[in-house]
Amino acid sequence: MKRLIFATLGVGVCALGIWQAARVGMARSLAHKALQAGDLSLADKAVSLTPNDAETHMARGVILQSRENYTEACRELERAIQLRPRDYFLWMHLAVSRDLDEDQDGAVRALRQAIALSPAYAKSHWLLGNLLLRMNQPTEAFQELRLAAASDESVLPNVIDLAWGFHHGDVAQVVAEVQPQSDNARMTLAIFLARHDQGAAALEQFRTVPSPPAEAVPTLISALLNTRAFVEAYTVWTSVNRRPFALPSLLNPGFEDEITVGEDGFGWQISSGLANVVLSADPTQFQQGQKSLRIDFHGDSPSGAAIVSELIVLNPRTSYRLTFQGSSKDFVSTGVPVVVVSDASDPKNAIIGQSAAVSEARDWREFVVDFNTGERTNAVRVAIWRQGCSNNPCAAFGTVWLDAFALQTSSERNGSRANAK
């Protein structure tokens, strides 16, 4: 008889457990669907099924928050926390609802509790930092934001942006608030400063990085070039490529080194997507070294667009002479190939020098382009393109060779003549 009684009780307990588990499972399934659909009625059903389950109260609180019923959302989330007090995620949700309900002090308390439960979680620090900043407590705010960035470096650009906005672009204040500790953090700050037209400050940050992350360097150089911080960009480029910093920065003058299509930065750059134009290194025709640049034209192609170009950093208020060797064969077109020098520091890229048509040379000959740099000119772009077409694109056929580029100041030329005498 006792065995029967115990067996009956056991079956009853098991049945009750199964029923309760099914009830909880159904309630949580409803809560999940309610969150996905933003359906308050489903959340109500979930809560009624399991009034002592934190999950269902959290779902109802989040939906109420999305419907801007912040006071009721806080009540639901507070009930969820009573049922599961050590859940930092619930405390974060409560903090957001309290903040939206204009209870900033209550939101701060909730976020501090979330941080106490999970100190390494970046989002809690991030939310508290933003809240304290809006409450005009910058010292404590940026302390929290730095902790957020230390836990998750992906939020660092946002931390920098907040510091930039709060301090109205004061670089010294931004650096003091961010306090970058790692190479990645310093490079992130350098890139941000470069993009905000602070080339000197960006270079200062770069110089504090003993081993710059390889993937960040091209981004920094590109940001500096986009804001016309050419000297700083060239400084970074020479540093990572272990080259001496020398002006003017004419590189690969005889086309001996490989040229990469579409590459940004310094050295010769080949424009991508030019129809019917083929560029190659020619080891059979050259005036310097062991090869030259050969350009073959096979039909319609754009005029007035650079075929190949190089950005050259140099000094302002200086007279320069660019020389190069050129020749052509069977070239036919109304759009003749020329070398032009434009002021890269000028937003309009004004042309300040131009050669004669290279197609005039049937054999190798020297071409000369004299130009003067302006008060603010610290870089020029030397480019080979075609000009003179009445329509664009226009056809061109034949071959042009270029080699032996050189750039000198007037004082260097005078010195060379004096030494020759």
C-alpha cells in the first residue's frame, strides 16, 4: 500500500513538473514571438501564463519601451529584476527605460548595478558614459567611455567622436579624454584626426606607434591625402617603407620599379578603366636604366584624364624644372599626349605647367616643363594625358614612350651649370 501511495505521489510530482515545464516553455515561446512582432497582447499572455518568470516580464517591458510607455516599462523590468536580480542585462534595459522616462539618476543607479555584475561588458560602460556626458559630468563620463573602449576597441571611434564634439574640435582635449593606450588605439585616433583636417596632430599620434598595424597605414595615408596633408602623408609613407624623407619626392623616375594599378599614395599610379590604352614596361626602348614606360593606343579613349600620374611633395614659393625623355611611333590623333603639372594643394587642381606634345618626337628627345609653386603649394601632380580632342572620348592610335624624369629647383640648375664650368 505504501509503495502504491509513493508511486502515485511520484507520478503526480512528475506530471506537475511536466505541466509546469510545458507552461514555461509555452510562455517563453509567446514572449519570443511578442518581441519579434512587437505584439503587446502576446506578451500579456506570456506574463499571465508564468507571472513569476523574469523572461516574460522582460519581453513585456521591452515592448512597452518601444511603444514609449516608459513608466510601465520600468515597472515590468523592475519586476523582472526582482525575479532575477543578478542579470546585468535586465539592469541595462531598466536603465534605458528610466533614462527615457526622464529619471536619469535612476538610470545611473541601474547602470552602476549592471557594471558591478559584469565589469568587463563594454555596453554598460558605454551607456553610462553617454548618460553622464548628457548630465554634464565629463570627467566621470570619459572614464566610463575609456573603459568601454578598453573592453571593445570597436567603440573607440565613437568615443573619439564624442570627445571631438564635446570639446568643439580641441585636439589637446580630445587626446586627453581618449588617452589611447595601444597601437591600434593610437592609429584609430590618428586616422580620425587626419579625416578632420588635423594632419600635424595625426602625424604626432602616428609617431607614438612603434609598430603600426599594417592594415591601418593605407587608411591613414588616404585620410591625409584626402585633406591635402601631403607632407604628413609622405612622412608616414617614407616611415613605413623605410625610405629617407627627401624633397622633392619624385619616385621611380625611370619606371624601373613595378607600378600597381589603382594604388593610392606615392610613386607612379596607373588609372584603372581606361579603354583602348595599354601600359607596359619596355626593356627594348629606354634612355635610363633598363626599361621605359610604353603606352599603346588602340582606339577611342578619354582625353583630359590622367593615364599615369605621380603625386610629388615639394616646397612652396619655389621655381622648378621638370625634365623627361619621350618618343613616339605612328601616333595618330587630334588629342595629343602631353605631360601636365597641376597644383595638388589647390582644390581646383590648377595646371601650372605643361610640356609640348610627346607625339612630336619621332626619336628620343628631352622635354622641359618649368613651373612655380605658390604660397601654399606643397605638392603637385605630374600626369600624362591627351588634350585637344573636340569630342570625348576620341580615337588615338600609336605608341608613346616615357623615361628619365627629373625635377630640379632653379638654384640646383644654376649650381650644376656653375660646377660644369
